[in-house]
Amino acid sequence: MPQVMEFKLPDLGEGLTEAEIVRWLVAVGDVVAIDQPVVEVETAKAMVEVPCPYGGVVTARFGEEGTELPVGAPLITVAVGASSLPAEAPAAEAAEAEGTGNVPRPLIGYGEDHSRPARRRRVRPVTAAVSAPAVAAPVAPVAPAVPVAPAVPAGPVPVISPLVRKLAKDGGVDLRALRGSGPDGLILRADVEAALAALRAPEPAPIAAVAPPTTTAAQGERIPLKGVRGAVAEKLSRSRREIPDATCWVDADATELMAARAAMNAVGGPKISVLALLARICTAALAKYPELNSTVDLAAKEIVRLPSVHLGFAAQTERGLVVPVVRDAQNRNPESLSAEFARLTEVARAGKLAPADLTGGTFTLNNYGVFGVDGSTPIINHPEAAMLGVGRIIDKPWVHEGQLAVRKVVQLSLTFDHRVCDGGTAGGFLRFVADCVESPAVLLRSL
């Protein structure tokens, strides 16, 4: 008899607690093989196809496309040992099979989530008998209350003057309803005029009920802050909250660097990018100033200097800004760096970066010059300690060897965590980078 196994959303990477279903790759009734991808999900890091550790027939899917699921939530159930789905499976048997309590084996590289106990699904019995409502005894209808007119005294009206009678008649005043102010209740002219004045006085306007103030929702398109955009917002906000950053910048003459790159590419072989040359300069500068390749451990109140340079670089994609990481960049030459930058950029634009490609960076290089801007004050990629920003390289008037000349000039900016170093260290790092840009031969001393 087939055994129904429940496959839960696995832990897809560091710090990821949820994922959004982008596209189901299987339907209920499909036969799946072990480790076959069954769903494509989007995390805060990347798009991931999730393989199922069971082989059999898909009996249920949990969540529609666009639904966010926490790590450990059920994804699908698979009837292991079945070759097809029965045409009419009793609901009670399916529910009982789903709640067998079997623990799925962990996916390789994903790990298990022990934070949530297994839940058993129960079939709630449907109560068939419904008590009839009690019939109330008929109640005699109650006649509506009729307003009672004030009692009018019987007998002759106490009016002497015909003028008062005529005044009351012309004005429509009922003398019987008046109480005279004269001797023995005699109705005087003043009493009738007061009654007329009361009849002619305008009725007070009803007080309009004041409606409580309503809160009008802001107009415009509302975009959920989730996925890559939500992860970027959270990380940058945390950086601003925790890191006391400072920025310094300098203009540099990049004419010699561009000439060196042209000479490298002229000899054949893979092309060397400007970003790769700048990355090689950064790794040399970090070897000279290791304070900037570090992180702050708040719990231990320690600065941790890191032995390897895992270089992140900002890449703009259709899904937003991502920062892929080049591992052990200090061991790579410009050709290797250029090839790795190209590979990670292509994978990032295809939305296929693995979580491991986006985590573990120690220093970030941000080439915002591709957007046609000269300068910026970068926000540090938490929990790193520094980021180098590079503006566009353009022709500008520059004093070169005592003469005014047109040179290729770039602005470099360094944002650093003031907890790990002082301005002297940051200024020394930036000055070394600028010197290597202006005279690439300086770099040869550190190779």
C-alpha cells in the first residue's frame, strides 16, 4: 500500500526564513522521481528550484503561485510506491495518510528544520442533527402610541375685548389653549401677540450629525516590500541603524589605467574588464590595510579581521540590485576576476544565483559609473566594514606634468565603518587605490 510522505519547504540558505512560490513544476497526479524539481520559489536572495526527496505520485500541493511560505511549511505530499493516483480516493484515507508523522529525509545542502513540530491533520466530523428553533408564542400586536393633545379647559374663553378675539382669529391662535396673564386668567392683547410671535418665530435648524473623520488611504500603486526589494530594504536599513559610517572621496587620473587595459586586451585572449582591474587594486589595498576587510561582532564586542577577501560587486538586474560574491578574490589575477565577474553577472540577470553566491562577502566594489554618474556616498553592505564606489571615467581638463591637458578622470569614494578604523587608515586605503589607478606600475610592487 502506498505511503503518503509530506515534503516541507527546506532551509534554502543563511538567514532565509520564507520563500514565495513562483511557479509549480508539477501538478496533482503527476509522477515524480527522487530529487526532481517540483516548484520554483523566490527567496530574498535568488530564484531556486526545489527538488523533492521522494519518488511517487503527487497527491497534494500547498499554496498557490504568489503565496509566501515559511521554512518548514508543507509544500507537497507524495504517495511513495504508487504508479498513479486513484480516481476516487476517500478523503479520510488521504487525510490519515498525510498525518502519518513520517519525517522526510533532508535535502543535500539544505539541512533540516527542527524548529517546528510535525502536525497531524484531523478530519472533523460533520454534525448532521441540527436542533429546530423553538416556536415563540404569538404576541398580540401593540398599538403605536398616539400623542395626546393638551387638555382644553371647558366653559367660556376668558376674553373681553373683541379686538383681542379678532387678532387671535386672524393669526390662527386658539384662545382656549392660552393662559391669560390678566386678573382671574383674563387673556390680554399681549398674550395673543406673544403667541403670534411664537408661531412666527423660525424653527431652529436641526443640528447635522457630525460624521467621524475618515482616513483616506494614500492614492497610487502599492507594491509589496518583499523578495529582493524587501531584503535590500532590510539590509540597508540595518546598516544605517548599526554602522557609524563615514565617506571620503578623491578624483584620480585613470588615463594610464585605461592605456594598460588596452595593452592587455591587444595581445589576445579573454578581455580584461575595468572592474577586474579595480578589483585587483582593491585586494592589494586590503592586504596593505586589513582593518577594512573586517566585521564587528556586537555580542562579543570585538572587531574580527578576516583572512580572505570575498569580494562582492553590485549588479543591477530586472529583479533589483543584487551583490554576487567572488570567493578568495585575493588569489585571482585580472583575467580570472574578469571571467568570474562575467559569469556571476550572467547568472544574476537570469535570476539563477544560488544563495551561496550572494552571502559571505567581506568587502564590496560598487561601479555606479555605469549609470552615468560621477559620485555617490555608498551604504555599507552589512555586516561588512567598507565599500569602494567608482564613478564614470570621462574626459576632463587636468593638470598633467605641469600642463593643462584632457585626461580620463574618475571619482573614487570610500564609505567605511568608523568603529574598525580611523580616518587615517581609510584615507591611506583610498590614496593607495588612487595611486594605482593613476600609475598601475605602483601595483607591481605588491604583486
